[in-house]
Amino acid sequence: MDYEKLINCMRCGMCLPHCPTYKETFLETASPRGRVALVRKFQKGDLAASERFLDYLSLCLDCQACASACPCGVNAGELVAEFKCEKKERDGLSFMEELVLRRLLPHPDRLETAASPLKLYQRSGLQKVVRKLGLLKMFPPGLSRMEGLLPELPAQPLRRTLQEVTPAQGEERGTVGFFLGCVMSLVFSEASFATVQLLSAMGYRVITPKAQKCCGAPNMLAADRRGMEEMARFNVELFSSYDLDFIVTDCGGCGAELKKYGHHLGGDGHAAVFSGKVRDISQVLYEGRGLLGEKLKPLPHRVTYHDPCHIAHCQGIRHEPRQLLKMIPGLDYRELADADACCGSAGTYNIERPEMADRVLRRKLDTVLKTGADYLVTSNPGCLLQLKQALAQTEPQVRVIHLTELLQASMNG
């Protein structure tokens, strides 16, 4: 770990009003500067890696709101992640981590096969029976919570149905590679299909390599740096074999990780070039907003936008999604208070730390309801899962939708 990053923290407190866990607890150990201080003491040998110490660090959502607020550029979330990676390298992966992170995630076919029983569970009617009878109470809380987050799955993963090459509509303006995220393909295939259709309508020839692997974000979340680096090298080599203007993703988590490949694989020139080409779909669409604006038709909806942490804080993208929404004729756009505050999903955080995740989520839901919107737009699968499930239970009149789905709906009239 770079010790200089630790000593850069001036303990000024600028991060405190932006940290979700500090706002809920008002504990210094649950704040970014508190976590930096803990890691600093550990590095100096003043603290042992006790369960209590690790529990304080694991409370971090890694939303990186602290990095956006810090005048010195200290990123407490990344420092915690680096510490966890170093510890994992010493301790090694557990059996389940090895199975999921090394045997399942890097293989799209296996991942899709593993999701098949879930589709059978839904389509057979068993899910309705289980939920109606409350049978999930018999299982561990984590399993019950995961089942509750599960939306209706598409009949087929998009990776299996989408053509590898989607031609441009009208005059071709360039060629882009589409990085299709695992969860986007398996769960939110309609949103990613809308992404490809929008790119095609904008005049881009879209190449979606079927062999692409997971971006590696789950591995980094689990502190498996080697597994992430292996998939990063594979993806860089695969996409580098095409002549692409950009590499586009509609998954905030994927985009944040892909843009770090150059950093993760330091010294690999191809990785740096790859990361330099990565664009969030909102960036590409906003760049071609003149052409897109001509194709959009009126939608009479009240809409608000939630900034995913991986898009707003990790990639610094805030203006583009809002401007794209405001381009839709007839749309009543309503700004969300604390729009870039975490919703509590944070990868698997809402499974591992359910109590804190729910407290953070409650703040988000309160601000959404105050807007009076009937559509909540966002662009990250974790946020979509978290917010869809919560609003379906409490405020079913508010529909949660991906940015590209709403834009495609406008384009199709």
C-alpha cells in the first residue's frame, strides 16, 4: 500500500457530511478519515488485524463519495480495498470464493448455466408459492434477502441472443465495442438491448465479442486482485483485436472497473489504451445529442435520476445523463435531493451488512418520494436491483428503469 496516500489525509472533515455510514452513526470509526487513521495505525504496527478492526473497515460501502469531497484527493474506499487485497493475498481464498470468483465468473457459459435453476424457480410458479407461504423464513437471512432482490429474469441471456455485429442504421459514423456486463446480460437484458439499438440508431456499428469475460469488479469487491487481473488481461487482448473508436458500457460498475485496467495492469500499454477508450453510454449519446434529439418523441412522465456511485464518484459523470433526460419532449424532470448519495446496494453490501444497507436505502427512498416522480432512472445493475425491490414493496407506483430503456421508449414513440 502507498503510505503517502495515508498521510495525505489532513483530517479536515470535509468528507464527513458525504459518508453514508457516518451520517447514520456519527462514529469517527465509521467515517472516511477514521478508516484512514485505522489503516495508518495498522501499517505502523500500532493496531492488530482484530475482528473489531476488520468490522470497522467492512462497514465502508466503497461509494467513494469521500473522494469527491476530499480537497487532497484521498480515497478512503480505495485504501480500504487495497488493504483487503493485501490481506487476502496473505490469507488466500476460501473454498466458496475460489469456486465463484475463479471457477464461475470468468466463464460466461457456466455463469448462464448456474442461473438456469433460478429461471425454472420463477417460471414453474414455485417462487410464488415460496413467497406466499413464507418458506424463506426457514433459510438463512442472507439467502432470503438475495431471493427478495431477484426480479423476473429474461428467457435468455442477451449474450446468447444478441448478434456479435449490429450494423449501423443510416450513415456509419464509427465502430464501437460493447462491453456487456454479466448482470446486465443475465438480468437486465432489455436495457442492454436498448443500448445497442440506440448506438445503432446513432450510426455506430456495434461489436459485442461473445468471448468477453466479467470486468473483474466482483473480484475486487472480494479482494481477489489476481483473479481480476487475469480477466482484465483477457478482455484487453480480446477488444484490442478489433479496430474500435470506443468501448461502450451501460453498467456503471463495469465502466468504473474497465477505466482502471490501465492502473491495475501498470506497465501494460495495451491496457492503458483500452481504458482510454472506455465510455459510459451516456457520454457517447450526449456527444451525439444533435442527432439523438431529432429522433426523440414526447413522453408525458415525471422523472427523477439517481446517480450510481460508480458513475458519479468513480467516473465523474453527472451532467450527461441529466441532459439526455431533459432532451425528451414532454418529460417533467425533477432533480433528486442528494442524488449522488449511495442507495445501499454497493455490490454485495446489502447482503453482508443488511442493517446498515437498509438505513442508507431509507434515506434514498425518502428523497425519491418527495420528488413525486413516477419514474426513477439510474444506470447500474446493483442500484436497479436494490431500488426496484424496495419501491415495489413500498411505492409500486414508482417504476425504476435504466436510462437507455427510457431513451429507447422515447425514440420508439
